[in-house]
Amino acid sequence: MTDASALPGQPRGVVGSGPATARAVNVLAPNASAMTLDGTNTWILAEPDSDLAVVIDPGPLDEGHLRAVVDTAEKAGRRIALTLLTHGHADHAEGAGRFAELTGTRVRALDPALRLGDEGLAAGDVITTGGLELRVVPTPGHTSDSLSFHLPADRAVLTGDTVLGRGTTMVAHPDGRLGDYLDSLRRLRSLTVDDGVHTVLPGHGPVLEDAQGAVEFYLAHRAHRLAQVETAVENGHRGAADVVAHVYADVDRSLWPAAELSVRAQLEYLGEHGLI
């Protein structure tokens, strides 16, 4: 049994619905799987004395979950005023349209196809709702439209699938690109060093108390996997599936399809940099 305090990012442990910081409450979606871990974390954010709330990632199209998010906000005396998306994968965004109907909110996202309303999201945007301040941080790589949200008042960052509360994420090739992902991790590391961010509120898994440790682990893990893939190719393992079988032999086979997407991104990266 591993001591949780020794794990990268110091995860809090059991994942569940409830308060995570002074301004963030999680409502856990009932869509647990090998890919979604305990399920999707839908975040309700609000200033402690405000009657307005922002929701990040309504999650899957599950009526019970969507209504639970609304009920959680209303029981705290708050009205949901805005919906934001970290990216367009169904486990985060599929329920956004129905959620907008339930709440009468706009849906803001980087991808125009996901928006409901005129306003999108872009790097450097600052969102202020009910006194809450959120800063938009572009973090492409997992997908091309991936965003994170910096919550300065709680010294926290909401990372979607860019950094998970447990394990590591995939680079969803061909939409996701490894070079972009590495740049995004460095951008998040800068938030921990320059802006005092210490808490990760992820899209899946437990809250992380050591944001810098988590990001440093992700960067080291990516460098290690990249070296493994490069060595595998040098040893004659050419196709992505063959590389996965060699490099990810210790990983649950149910995760190999996702691993293959990451390997394709790694092979592309190595080729672009003349390393294979």
C-alpha cells in the first residue's frame, strides 16, 4: 500500500462531491470508468458571500447529474450564472446544452462549436461573475481546445484533463500534440512558481495539494516515456501498436487504445525533431 503523502501532487484521497476550497465545490458525475477514473468532476465556483455561481464542465448528458449540480448551487443560495468548458470531450461537455436549458446560462468555450451565446474564451481573458475572478489559461495538448482556469483567490487552477488527480493523461492524437502539451505543462509550472498556485482542481480524480510537484512529475513522466519510445523505435519497434505493447506492457490493456494515441503523438514529436 502506497502512502498517499508520497504520491505526486499529494492527492487528498477519496473523491466525492463537496467543498474543495473556499470557492470551489465538486459534484461528481456517475460516469466512473478506466478512462474517467472516479467520474467527471463538475466544479461550482462562487465567492463566499455571492449569490451567483460559475460551473465548469457540466459533464455527461445525465439528467440526474445535471439537476444535482443545479440543486447543489441552489441549496447554497446561489444561481448559476455562467457555464465554462475546459474542452469538448463528451465526459466534460456533452451535458452542456441541456445544462444551459436548465439554468438559462451561456456556455463559453474555446471551440466555437461548443459555445451557446456570442462569447468564447481566449488566452488572457479574465472572467468576473459575482465578484469571482477566473483567468483563462490556454493548455492545449490533451486536445487542441483544452483550457485551464486560474482561481487566484484560492491559489488554485482547474485543469480539466491536462493534469489529473491520479495517474497521467493522454495526448489525444491527432488533435492533441505533444509539443503543445509540454508547453502547457511548463505554463502551469509557471503558475505554481510565479503566481503561488498550490492546488489543482482536476477534471477527474482527487484534489492535489502540491501543484508544482504534480506538474514536475508530469514533465518527468513525459520525458521518461518519450525516451522509452525513442529506444523502442531504435530497437526495431516501428508501428504505434508495437511500441505500445513494448513500452506499456505493465499498463492495463484496457488503456492501450488511449496509450496508442499518446504514442502516435510521441512518434510525431520525435519525427518533427529529427530524433527518429
